[in-house]
Amino acid sequence: MQLLQLLERWGPTAGRYLLGVVFCWFGIHEVWHPSLWTGYVPIFATGSQVALVLVVLHGDLLLLLSAALLLGIAPRLAALIGSGLLFEIVCSLILPYGLNDIAMRDLGILGLAVTVAAGRHRLLIST
């Protein structure tokens, strides 16, 4: 099988797992160390209790989406919800700060999430 055919066949599934790993990574960090992320919560003061709670809730949502993607539970819906979440993140970074390396990274992850939401997925193990 040619490399491009292999990528066409398994690319969406690989993207799904990679997106799940990214969501898991950031979800864990937001839940375990929310004070490091409160600066990204618009409106509320950095370090406020409200900002801390919002970061933990955001991390919980990322972990939920990660589990859905990694376990193959409604992966397109999880990627679609993740796309909305990432769109909000990109906007909240670009509007006050302009384009920067963090916004560009998240824009790339948004592109991956949109691609996963639009793709067909395969099971790694079939019964």
C-alpha cells in the first residue's frame, strides 16, 4: 500500500488519537495546576477563585473530550465541541494580544479538531 493511501485511510484516526492526547495533556495541567492558567481567563482577575474554578471546569471538559476521542465514543461530536472550545480560545488570545506563538499553536490544533470532526474514523481493534 502506498504511503499516501495509508495516510488517507488512517490519517483521520491518527488525528483523532493525537487530538485526544493534546486535550488530555492540557486538561490534566489545568486540573492539577489551575493557578498557572488563570491569566487566560478573560474578565476575571488572575488568581481569583472564580478564575480558578473556571480553569478547573475547562480542564474537566478537555479531559471528557479526550476520553471520548481516545475511546471512540462519538469522536466526531467530541471533535466538533473541541473545535468550538478551541475557536473560543483562539479568539480570546488574538483579540487582546494579537497573533503570537501560543495563538498560532492553538490555531493549528483548531485545524486538527475541524479535520477530525469532518473525517471518518476506523477502530484500531475490530471484533
